[in-house]
Amino acid sequence: MNLPKIALDHIVVIKYTSAVIILLAMILHVGGYTPWNSLLQMVGASGWIYVGYKWNEKAVILNFLPQFAIIIPMLVWMYLL
């Protein structure tokens, strides 16, 4: 990885912030706070997708990108249909 140090610093901040956000989403999920848990999950997943892109780490992207294809249609089905 040939990124400047400042770029690495902001990526690390996004990585850990996204990890904490996903943990908070899991707490909301267990508490039954839908759709807030799903919305928070997508915020955290967005951060991880960005980190995976910047690190050229396809496994991270493969884990988090499909979550949008799972969460969004289910929220539409639950709340709009």
C-alpha cells in the first residue's frame, strides 16, 4: 500500500468508527429497533466498503456491499408495501 501517512490515518479512523457503528447497529437489532438498526448498519457498511476500496481488499467489499441488496428491499417490503 503506497498511500501517504495522512491517508492511512483517515482510513484507520473510518475503519474503527465503522466497526463501532456496526456494533451499535447490532445492539439496536437485538433490542428490536427496526428500521434504525438497518439504517445504522448501512452507515457502518458504507465505511467498510470505502476502507476495502482504498485498501484494494475485495473480501471486505464482498462482505459489506451485498448488505445493501439485502437490507434495502426488506425495508421497502416492511414499510412501503
